[in-house]
Amino acid sequence: MSDIGVTVKKNEAFSEWYTEVVVKSGLADYAPIKGCMIIREHAYAIWEKIQGIINKKIQATGHLNVYFPMFIPEGFLKKEAEHFEGFTPEVAWVTHGGDSPLEEKLAVRPTSETIMYATFAKWIRSWRDLPIKINQWCNIVRWETKATKLFLRTREFLWQEGHTAHATSEEAEKEVLYILGEYRDLMENYLAIPVLVGLKSDSEKFAGALYTMTLEAMMPDGKALQMGTSHNLGQNFAKVFDIKFVGEDEKDHQVWQTSWGVTTRLIGAVVMVHGDDKGLVLPPKVAPIQVVIVPIPYKGADAEAISSKAKEVAAKLQARGISVVLDERAEYTPGWKFNQWELKGVPLRIEIGPRDLKQQQVTIARRDTGQKIAVKEEEIFATVEKLFEDIQNNLFEKAKVALAEKTFTVQNYEEFKRIVAEIGGFLKVAWCGSSECETKIKDETGATIRVRPLENEKPTVTCIRCGQKAKEMVFFARSY
RNA sequence: GGGGCUGUCGGCUAGCUUGGUCUAGGCUUGUAGACUUGGGCUCUAUAGACCCCGGUUCAAAUCCGGGCAGCCCCA
């Protein structure tokens, strides 16, 4: 284990800073397989927090967890042409069992629509079987050929994928928006990361979907990060997998479907958005360890009394549902511990030393601001709760400011190019709606349409690229 | 997709340009002990490395080729 802290500054060498923080804080490690990562204890604990939040949300609305095989027969993938075309370049194939070649090669799932929907066709016969609302937590393999980056782009990652089938188009549409709303709540109110929400353009939508809704965040280096997607699949898969039911009208109908997911990439976003030169900064709502208590047992001080006070405080906080670590390791100095827990992003640190004991108080330090305050013993819990709220809000507010600072409205293509090249960020522009302009802008600047916002305002100017009549205002950015 | 850079103890690195006292040095870390503890204490002892394959050469960490891996920049 390396115990040396972060050696580069976030605003000087962002990419290296990110890698250092991820590795040194114990979130992840490089795996001995190219493009793959080891998700370590700390990151997995954050992932479990995210799982808890999502499970609670979706289970409250009748979605249940399942598990489907990770192998998908080639024939399944091929059924929906656009889907197959979209995913086949990065599918990992299983071709042999032991030494014997398989009759039909198997894809290691790049996503599970096809294997699930082949099964839906068996499960669904009547309108009474609908809706189907399932979700699975699993790993996904997409054999990236581009440079990989811890959490943001790896060949294998973890996600949840929700899949639903409905009797009507309206129901499916409602589901897509419902999930979008819950994702937004997760990202903004738990991860403290503001997002732009809206539609993907046709060239960026999910392969096989009618349309894709997306949530996009802005990273400090000016690149956008797709945080989650919710797809309306329409009847595209229902047609090819023949998923039909007899309706109340006694006629055959095809189902309407949705799928939606978020991945471990969210953890990378938290690192990038909130982290600082000392390491991680975790929002209290998703911090696996919310409070660390560091006793300061001076020589000659009553170490026994300090230790028992620390235990007492820890127990009281734990009893109220707060996740606490009491760091009584004698072999490390307090200063060393401060640095280590700061690297790991623990939101609050409570110091208890002789001075505190004498005055029946503790010292509480905030991770986000570094501010230290003395708190009377009887006020510890209330103060901790209050500080959690403050930190959670502070992180979100800071991220909102950062997003606003990196959002530009431009009407001139030269200025557009300059901002993309020099600053990055989201560029709000008028767009004619043609994929030609979209492609040209991508080729000329590297920026793509990240979001077509839901609450669309009518453009008052012409298309940024072609100067023709504009259809809508969209957000361009370069992205991860 | 294109270009560039880099691989040395667990981590960070010196050495490489100009092959030879390199028997590979330092810091950090690990282990044992002592001393300490309000911001990465100090001391002692000890452990630990030239990415892999091939080539050139009397001689390779150093030069050449290939592989693998990582990073950066551009699209």
C-alpha cells in the first residue's frame, strides 16, 4: 500500500491527478488484463451505497431484481440489425468450451436486451402478464479499443440494467421519464452532481432504441460525462423477438419496452467533480465511512479516558445510523491519520484529545472546507447531522457553479471552435436538426451533441454550422 | 483512428545521451525494536528492483528489433 499522498494538483495535471487519487485512495487498482480494473473495497462500498439508493427507488415502484446469463448466443444479438451493428465491434466472443469449438459462438453480454427479450416472449401471453419490470446488477464487457480510463472507460464494468415491457406506448414513455427523474435525484441529491437532462440525437442514441434520454455532467477539464441513460425501445425488439400479448380487446398486440442503466462510471464522476489536492471528497450520503474519530493520546495525558470517550462518541453516533470508524491505531501519529482519511474522502473527522476532554467537547473537522470547530459533547449528534447537510449542499452548490461556468451560449461558429479548443464545457447552440451538420461539427471540433434539452426553447437564431433555419437549441461538448 | 513519451526494489526515483568500480544509489514503504502522538515524528537494525523475448558486443539497466503494459496530446 502506498501511503504517500497526491503529488499533482487537480488544476495543473487533471488526468494524472485523477489516476493518482483513484489508486491512492484505495478505490481501484490496475488489473493484469489490459483495459480492466480492480474495483477495491472503498469503491465497492460506494457502489453498494448507490445500489441501495437505486434498489429502494425502483422496488418502491414494483421493479424486482433478477439475474440472466452473461452469455448471449450470436443469433440473439443479430435479430435486431441496428442493435447488432452498434455493439458488434466491441463484443468479446466465447468460441470454445475446453478444446471443442462451440456450434454457435457466445457473446459475453455487452448489454442484455436480447437474451432477456427472447425470454419475455415466453413469459408474456396476456395483458394480465404486463407490465414486466425487472432489473439486474451485473458486469458488462465491451472490448474497448480506445484508451481506457479507470471507472470511465474499461473493458469490463458493473452496472444495473432495468428492462420493462408495457401494454401501451404511453406507459413505456411514462416509465422512461420516471426513471430519468429518479436518476436525476440520485445524481443531484445523493452524488451532488448537477446534470443536464434530455434527449440524445439519433447518432448518439442507443442502438436499437426509438429514442434515448440522457443525463450529462460536466467534468473539471471541460469534458462532458454521460451519467446514465433511459431508452424508449418502442416495439423494435418486440417485433424481432415476437413479444406479443392478447389484449383486453381479444386482439394480438406487441409490447412497448424500455431499458435503462447506470454504471460504476458514476464513481469516477464523484472523484472528478468533488475531489481536491488532498484526495477524495465524498458526499455524506454516499460515503461508506461518514465520520472518523481520531483520539489524540498525549504522553502524560489520560489515554484511558480519551479512549473511552472516543468509544462512547462512536457508539452514540453509530446508534443513530451514522457510519463511524474509530482509528485507535497506536502506530500512526494523528497527523498521519488525518492525511490518510482525507485522502479517502471521509466527510467529517472528530478529534478527541486532552484539551477536549477537559472542556467536555470534541473537535470536528470538515473534509470539504477544512474548517475545524469545537463542539460541546451534548451537541455532537445534532452538529454532525447539520454538517452532513451543509457538506452535501456545499458540494452540490460548488458543482452547480462549476457547471454554470462551463456552460456557454454561442452563436458564432468561430467562437464555438475556440471555446471547444480552449475551455471545453457545454456549448448551447441553435441546430438545424440535420445529422450532416452534427457530423461536420464533430469532425471539425471533436464536440458532439450531448443533450437536446427537454424544456426546449425556440431558437431565435440560425444553425451554428450551416446558417439555415434552426429547429432547436442543443448542448454540444467534447466527452469521455 | 493518428502522434508522442515512459517501463529500475511494494511506491517515487538516480543511473541510460557517451555500454565497463552498477557488487545498481537515494527517498518512501514493509518487518523488528526504541521513542513519540493537536497535520504524514525521530533513531537503530533488516528486507527488497533493471517489464518480457530476441539481437549487437569481450561486456547491456544503458544500443537495436519485436511484444506487453501505462501515460499524454490530437481526432
